[in-house]
Amino acid sequence: MSSQIWERIKELDVYSKPLEDFRIKTLVGGTVTIISSIIMFLLLITELRDYLTPHVTEEIFVDTSRNLKLRINLDIEFPRVACSYLSIDAMDSSGEQQSSIEHSIFKKRLDANGAPINEEPKKTVVMGDSTIGKQPQPKTNDTASPVSEEANVNSTSLVDPQKSKCGSCYGAETVRTKCCNTCEEVREAYRLKGWAISDPGKIEQCAGMAEEMKAIFNEGCQIYGYMEVNRVAGSFHIAPGKSFSLNHVHVHDVQPFSSSQFNMTHNIRSLTFGENIPGKTNPIDGMKGVATAESTMFQYYLKIIPLTYDKASSGADGPIFTNQFSTTRHEKVVSSMSGESGMPGVFFSYEISPIMIKYSEKSKSFGHFATGICAIIGGIFTVAGLIDSTIYKSAKVLKKLEIGKLG
């Protein structure tokens, strides 16, 4: 019974095999087999790579997300202005202002050649310790009373000469500000009065700033870090001088210099809004702005388009929310000679589009991959068989034609 079943199954074989004695192997057939095998192998590798690489689809729809903050990552070099005289400020259409942002923005000093300047760590002075920040005093009496030494230490720790001193504010004293012991306090007092310091050399507290003033135009600065702003239209800028608001007007104090002395040549190493994702382009990266004249104002206008990137392997993490943008640049010389208003600096104005783009990664199904593999193998095998058969029959016809037996 089983032998009859096997015989019936054999009758269903559509791949009948000829006897080995009737097979003819030719040089052309072997050549076609090698070439077709190489082509088949290359196509299989291509299909496997396509199967392992997720396909990204793109959708456009109205942005209904409620992200309250927009993260701005930046890395910009200024080769002609020192870090001590650069500040970064941000403001938006909701009325919020951030002046002299420092909590997440870092500054690195650069020399004239653009190399980082290694700054020495600041020494910490401990009150009551005569070995830090002071010259060691020679001992006068080894058998001094320990009580007198203890009294000496206590008197030193209780009396702070810095606190007991009250420096002059040079006419800018107010009810709240009566003493100015540092140059910064003097400048702050003058700022509150609306005055300008014409000659810092005449102010005792600013006597030590002479070297710093000389280095302002002999050093460069790299500003990098991030800041978070409201997710509305706004702007941020990097400009010389300390920024503050005076009568609801945002101004920069560049004293004792004039604004025309600052060269705001810059190199934008990186500027992004949100995280980086595969395929995301940042058109402003590597852009350089060269000031051909003093007191040049650089303006960048950015159109930000929100996007989400849904990775195939993200799992519980969810999609990545980020942004792409386009940019245009404009520059102008702001001086009394040119008649243009403004101040030297690098200004970025951005608007957020109400349209969102969604990128989704989708993996290819295994069934689609298997179908492609079968199509490659079957197609190459069939085409190679047709080529081999055509060449073989053409050779037989030519041979009969040579011997004159072509009937």
C-alpha cells in the first residue's frame, strides 16, 4: 500500500530528471552558470541589506503637540572679542526675557590663533589659615602662651577687613547702594543712575582691569551650551557689553569702548533646535560671518519646522520630538556714518511653523524578503537557462551551416 502511494507521488513530479548519459555540458554553459551565480549573490546581498535597513516614511499634519519649551543648542566662535565682554540674551513674543544667560552657557577663552587658553584654577583663601595666600611669618617665641595664640586666631577670624571697608561709588551712591568695593559694584551703581564710566583708570576698584582691557581685542571666545526658551516666536543674540533693561528697553553697556571698536566675525560650529536624528540637516553648521567693516551687525532669520521621529526600535521610549529649520542671513554696518540703527552682534530671530513633519521607521516584513529572494533565484535561473539554450542552439545551427547540412 505504501509503495503505491510513493509511486503516485512520483507521478506528480514536474521536475523530471534526464539520464546522466544524455546530459551535455558545454563551456558556454559553465560560463553562463558562473556569471549568473555572481549576479545572484550580489542581488541577494542587496536584498538582505534592504531588509535589515528600516524604511522611513514621511507625513505632514497640523502641529497639535503641547511642548512648552524649546531647547537651543549652540557652539559659536568669536576670534576677535574676549569672553569677558560677550553676553547672550534671549527674548520671545510672550514677553519673557533672559539676560546674560550663564547657567547652561559656557565660555572658553581662545588666543589670537584660535587655540584654547588654559586658565589656572583659582586659589581658595581660607580665613584664619596663614599658610594660604599669605607669606609665612617667622616664629618669635617658641614658648608663647597658648591662650594668647588662641586669642590671636579668634580676633583674626572675627575681623574681616573686606567687610569693614566701604569703597566709594564715585557719586553714584543711593539709599540701597552706599558702598562699592569692587569694579563691578561701581559699574552697577553707574548703570542704575544711567551714567557711563568714561575712564576706568580713575576708579580705584577698576585699577586691576587694565590688563583685562588690553586683552579684550587680543583674544577670542568660544560660546557653547544650551538654553531653553518658550515654544513661541522669539530671538536671541550674542553681543558685546553687559546687558540690562532700562525703561523697558534692552541695552548693552560697552563702556569704556565705543560700539564701533568691536569686530563680530564669527564661526557657527553648530546650531540645533532639539535632538539630532538620522537624516536631519542643520543648514547653518559651519557657516562663517566675516565682518569686512567695524560695527557689523549679523542677522539670521530662521524658520523652524517641528518634527517627530518614530524609531522602529524605540519601544516604550516613544517618538523623538525635535526640529528642522531653514535660514537666511543679512548683515549691515551700524554706525553714525552708515545711518543704520542697531548694534554690533550676532542676532537670531526664529518663527515656529504650525505644520509638523513625522518620520516613521518601518521594518520590511519577512514575507516580503522571502518573496524577493525567491524572485531573484528563480528569475536569474530562468534567464540564464534561456541564454544558455539560445547560445547552444545558435551554435548547432552555425555548425550545420558550415558543413552544408542545414535543411
